[in-house]
Amino acid sequence: MDKALEHALKIGADFAEVKGEDTVTRSVEAVNKEVRIVSETHNVGIGVRVFYGKGIGFSFSNILDKEKVCSAVETALKIARASARKTLIKFKLAEVEVVEEKKSTKVHLHPRDVALEEKKDLCLRQCETAMAGNKQIANVTSAFKEYYGTIYYSNTEGTKVSYEPLLIGLRITCVAKKGKTIVDAMDYHGGSFGLEVFKEVSRTPEKLAENAAKWAIEKLKAKAAPAGRFEALIDPRLAGVLAHESFGHLSEADFVVIGASPLTGKIDQALGTEMVTIVDEGLPSKGGYSIYFDDEGVPCSRVEILKNGVLSYYLHSRETAKALKMKPTGNARSQDYSFEPIVRMRNTYFDAGDWKPEEALSELKQGIYAVDTAGGQVEDTGNFLFKAVRGYWVENGELKYPLRDVALTGNILELLKNVDAVCNDLEIFSNPFGGCGKMEQRVFVGTGGPHLKVKNVLFGGAR
Amino acid sequence: MEKMLEIGAKAVNYAQKLGVDEAEIFLYMENFTSVKFVGGVFASRSGAVKGIRGMLVRIAEPWIKKKGIPMITSGIRAGVGIRAVINKAIGFSSVSSLEEKRVLDAVEEAVKIAKVRPPDPNWCSLPEPEKPTHEGGIFDKKISGLDVEEMLQLCVDCCVAAGDFDKKINQAITAVFATSTYFSIVNTRGIEMSDKGTFFSGFVSTKAKSGTEEASSSDFLTSRTFTEDVRSIAISAAQRTMECFGRKPLSKKHVGTVVFENMSWSQLFSTIFAYGISSFNVQENRSILKGKIGKQVAKEDVSIVDDGTLPEGLGTSKIDDEGVPRQKTLIIDKGVLHGFLYDNYSAKREKQESTGNASRRKMFGAAAYANQPKIQPSNLILQPGNSGLESLISEVKDGVLVKGSLIGAFHSNVVTGDFSVTAENVFKIQNGTIVYPLKPCTIAGNFYAALNSIVNLGNDLKSFQNIMCPSVVVEKVVVST
């Protein structure tokens, strides 16, 4: 990589950076105790980005001999030169300190030291538990996935960093059937952990399987959620998706730079109640996906996007930070070596408050407890529609009965003004099954929050 | 490629040492360049343009011809995919490298995976070597040596040409992709084969605004060789955009004749029909064509072949991605179903011969080496008829013409053949002529029913990746708003 940078300067680049990658993704999936899929992909390669005048050039290779690496550098410069002549506008890179560091996440049972057989057993144990004695469970799918390796970054300013990403996850989906009613439920756990995490009492494969089976069966007798405006208690998983999908994307500075985000020009304005703080960071104190540096070599800083209800900062790459005269936050990320970095989130969550979850629930006179989400859609105006995975009808602080088809709609900027309780049970979730997609690139992220109580949420309103 | 075969042979030997029953190494390298150029937005309308490096850029400057936002990526993707078979259990692993040590590590991984998987009772064996019957597809040296500057200039020229076509055009995006690929397959049954190919595609999309009315459309081409014809695509994209102005709503639901332009029809054809003729889907009871061999499944004028031997075909190669020679396979002859497409696995499952239709290529997503082979058409061809699109239209008394891309075609029900798509470039036909453009419409029907109600086929055979088809006229299609 050093040679590549040297070569870039020698042939006339203004600035060059190299991302190197050596990572493994491995997954195991079992359906009804039968191991259906086991796959492994090893990803090795480098990506080179070169700046020349107004132009930027990008090239990559996974043949890593000197000749091919130098030719990737030459191609990137050639592209930058050609682009320079045709580029209308471009922002410079914000200045950053030179960093030289190596980081890794220390765990007891790193997936690279654990036999494939044991990971297969995690899945089989889940299937076993979910299928045992539950006649209504028609189908069980269990999946384990892991991602780890090393990411390297260097640039011609002298920054040279590397870190060892690590992400594992275990997920179980149970399909329950009764007559013509077919429902499913899921439980999962994951993050930058070693496999010891599945020995915690509340996270064993058996516990996760029991939950999924229990929730699926419970859903068989769920009533359709009523439509209308209700008070809501939102669980940490759903809170995380709200923080990421509906709010986080609006704070990505590439959308702000061109005025496409409704958060444009609103720094220092109060957007939510005082108890709401939304954070995006690389290294949450517990849980999530640990990211030490972004793919421009900038250390991942903790960003309080919304602090006590007031919009405080955007998420930046070096380019957007320069354009908005702010500091880079370490949010420039790429899917892998073959993509250029763009502004992305890391771990985005509602920060903890001081309510106890049982207090928040007891304050709920009449409303809906909405749990987790199976998807939905968001617009860049902040409008959202989320389908909760499960829900419960609440009266006088008590869960009365389970609900199905719990869909929440609204605008995040309105919702933030209606948050009247933020609990102290912050959890941050991450897993290697999904990830966040933007401009054809998919990256792993973490999302989370504590339980939130929100007034006046519109349910069942399919717009 | 000799070096790839050498690594492949070493990997196969190593797998045998590790005690596999069978092993196969697929080695792949592609040299890929993508050049995209976003050109032009009107000064007065400082519109937002999806732009470079994931950034949206507000361009408030005047429509500066020949400048815009270039987005260029070029690189090499190489790697191997390994299948190791132990007691009928298949292990697959892949690595994005051709380095010997990493390849051998991946072999070990595939063996480990095979050991934790259950046996597959339908597995027989890997394919045996067979001599290819033809020379494979075209390899254009010009593509492997293409200059990014030349490609960028071509894109800029296309955007300018599209902008010049009409003042109402306020944005044009041109993209060209050039790829050269090399692959080798080595297996324990004695296959040691290689092939290479080149691919080129061009895409132009344009947007226009007139008063409050906005329109957009696009056109594209695919080819085995470099071609400057992208320029004509730019003009055609602009033309397709401009002809949408003056749209009227569909007065009432139309159930009747619809003329599908080749591009529109190809999307349904490739999504639904390619699924239905995969023998794997037939075996798994997921195809409506199951049990219909020898029967009439389409109008007599309909003949469909899969031909992996056409030199200019995008899906042509000497061998498929398991090393079985590509061939020409008759699917429908004059309306009668003749056969399905097979890879090695599905063929041996029912004691048939593979038709050389194993493919690891995907249009999006992982590079070829990271995928296991699946049944896919080589070049799936709907044989053309005799008349041009205009003459097809001239025979329609009351109908609708559907052009361009269909939104939702890829979400059709591939098992039943039901489709419901949104078309943005739609026109009303009356007494043999196009009378006016229509606002976006929903087009719904069933593909297999449509095969039986095709009343005319055009002579305008066009290539869409590895699908070739002409425009068609279909009865009993539902068009609504």
C-alpha cells in the first residue's frame, strides 16, 4: 500500500488514498433441523482513490502483485485527469490530523477460532428448541452469520490505520400455523462479540428460539390493531429503526449540502422534546458494530446529532465537512474495497433517559405497545411508514392482548416533538444479515434506543 | 488463462489429497470499466441532480455543455469458487484472489463445509469432459484496451447530443460499461477448459420539462464489441422522452390489443419465461410448463430457442460455467413445447444430458466466482416475424402501444406468469396510427396466456443482455390508470 501511494505521488496525483481489505463472511442456515446453506466468501483487494485538480479517480484490484497495484493507481489517476476536465463543481477535503494506529476488538471466542461444527450446532439447537412440543410451529429457520478480518487505510498525508472488524449474529424465524392463519415471529442477537455472547442466559440459542416460538404462537390469536391516533410505547428495536431510517438518513451531510434534507439550515433549532438525544458513533459503550476509523482514515467520533432536542451536528465525510465548514466525523464508508466511500451512518440510537420502562408503561392509559419492525418505507421528507413485528393493546398500564398488523405512520420531525418519556434501558443491535443500503452500497450498521413513550401516533393509516 | 488452469489443477490435486470424492474449481477474472456522466440542468431551475460520489449537487450554473459530473470506476475482480463433494454433500467456498495460498485455503474451507452438510440424494456427479462444438463468443481486443478518456468523451458527446435534440431536455445521463472476462474450469473428472469474452453496453436516460409537464425515458444497447452506436441511443432516448409530451389520461379501462415494443416485452420474457423453462423449477413443481412437453403452449407463430453458440450473443461461450459445451436448444417450435434448460445437477437428476445452461453470472451483486452455478438461458431468442413496429401498429384498430422499461416487471409472479406493471411511455392507437401519448398506465395480464394470444410478431429483433426479442402484439391485455 505504501508503494501504491508513493507511485501515485510520483506520477502526479495531488492526493491519494488506499483501502485494503482481507475479510471473511461465513454463514450457516438450517431449516427444520436440516443444514441447507453453508457458504463462505473471502474478500481480498485494494481500492485506490486519487485526486487531481477538480477530478477524482477510483480504481480497484484484487490481484495484489506490484504490477497490478501500480496499474490500478495509474488507472485512478488517468480517470481523475479525464474527469477534471469535465467536472463542473467539486468540494475540497477538510483538513484532518494525521493518524497512525491499529485497533481491534478483543473477545474471548473469536469466530475464527471456533469450529464450523459448533456454529452449525447453534442453528440446530435453535431448531430443536423451537420445534419441541410446539405443534403449531410449522417451520423453523435458523441462521448464523459472521464477518471478520482486517481493514487497512493509508493516504499521502501520512495517515496509516488499520482495524479488525468483527460482527456475528444468530437469528431464528418461526412460522406458526392454525387453520388458515399463518404468522411468523423472529428473535435474534448480534454485534461485535465473540461467540461467548450466546452463553449469556438471556441470549442462548435456546432462549432466542423459545422467544420466537412463543411470539409466533401468541400472534395466532392476535387481534387486528385498531386504526387511529394513540399513545404508544416503542420498544428499543423499533426505536433504533426510527433513529436510523427516518432520522439518521436526513442528517447525512451529502443530502444537506444540496438542500435535499429537511434538516438543512436547522442547526441549533429545537426539533424534539428536551429529553430526546440521538447519537451516531463508531464505538458505542455496549453492543452494536464497532468501527474505529471510516474509509477516509478519520477516527469515528461520537456525534450527538440531536442533543436534548436541539439539532447539533450532521454526519460528514471530509468533502461534506469542508463544504459546510464543519469537522469530519468519520462517517465516510464504503461497502468494500471496490467502492468509493460515501456518507453513511455507523451506530445510530436514541440515548438513554431516566425513566424506568415499567413506569413508562404504567403511565400509558390507553394505547399500543409496538415492538420491533419488519420493514417499511421512508421518504427524504421524514415521512415514514413502519410495520411493527408485534404489538399489544395497553389499558391503564397493562398489556391486554396481542395485536397484528401494527403499522405506524407519520413524520419523524413531528414524532420527536411528541416523545414524553425516554427510558433507561438502552440497547444497541447489529447483525450481519442485513445492513443499510444507499447508492448500490450495503454496509453494516447498528441501531438502538431505550423504550420511548410517544403521544399521538397514527396507527393503521396506510397512506 | 494458462496460469489460471495451472492454479486450478493444483487446487484440484489438493482437494483430492484432502479426501474429497469430487472437486471443481471455477477461476474467474474480469476487467471492468464503468463510465457515467451526468450532464446538464437548466440554469433557472436549479434542480437537484443525483451526482458524484453519492452526493447530490445543486447545480445553479447555466447548462454548461460538455461539463457535468463524471463518475468513473475501473478495476479488476478475480477469484475462484470451489465445489468439494464428499458423500454427496457439497461444500462451496470462494475467495477474491488467484494467489495459490489463498486458493488452497479456500479448498480446505470447501472441504470443511462439505463435512458439515447433509448428503443431497439428488446429486450424481460433476460433468465429464466434452469437446465444444463451436468457437465461442467474440473477444474484441478494443474493449480490453479501452481508454477511459475516450469513453468519457463518448458519454459527454451523448449527453450533449441528447440536450441538443430539444430545448426541453434538461438532464441527460449517459453510462457505458466495458468488461472483458476470462474463466477456467478444472474438475476431478478431467475437465480443464477456458474461455474469454468481451461485453459492452451503453445507456442513456433523459429528462425533459415543459410547463408543468415532465417526462423521462431511456434507451440502451448491449454488444460483444465496442460501438459508437451509443450516439444513436442518445438521440433515441431524447426522442422517446419528447414524444411523451401532451399526455392524456386513459379515458376508460382498456381490455384488448396491446403492442409491446421489444424492450418492454423482453423484460416480461426474461423474468417469467426464463424461470419457467428452468428444469430445476420444473422438477420442484414451480413451473406451469411441467408435463406440457409435446403440447401446444403458444400460438403457431411462436418459436423460441436458447442458442449459446451465436458469436455475437452476449450469453455465448464455448462452455458453460460448469465446463459443459454451450449448444442450441429448441424450447418452443411453432407453438409446441420441446424442452427445458438443464445444468449438470438437474440433468443427471432425471437422467438427461445437460444443455450447457449452468451460469454463475449475475447482473447485480456478487462477482461470478462467489456464486454457485444455476440454470440460466444462454441467449434466449423469441424468433421474429416479418413486419416492422409501424406496420404492427398499422394493423391495430383500437389499442395501446407500450414502449420502454416496465416498472415492476421483475416482481411478476414467475410461477403463475401473472404480471402487473407500470409503463410510463404508453400511447393510444386508433385505426392503425398513434393518436396521442397516455399518462402512465398499469398493464396487467398473464404471460403464458399472452403466448396463446400473440397475434403478430415484429421483425425488430433486439438484444437485451442475453435475451433477444422482437416487438409483439398481444390480445386480451388489461390497461388501466
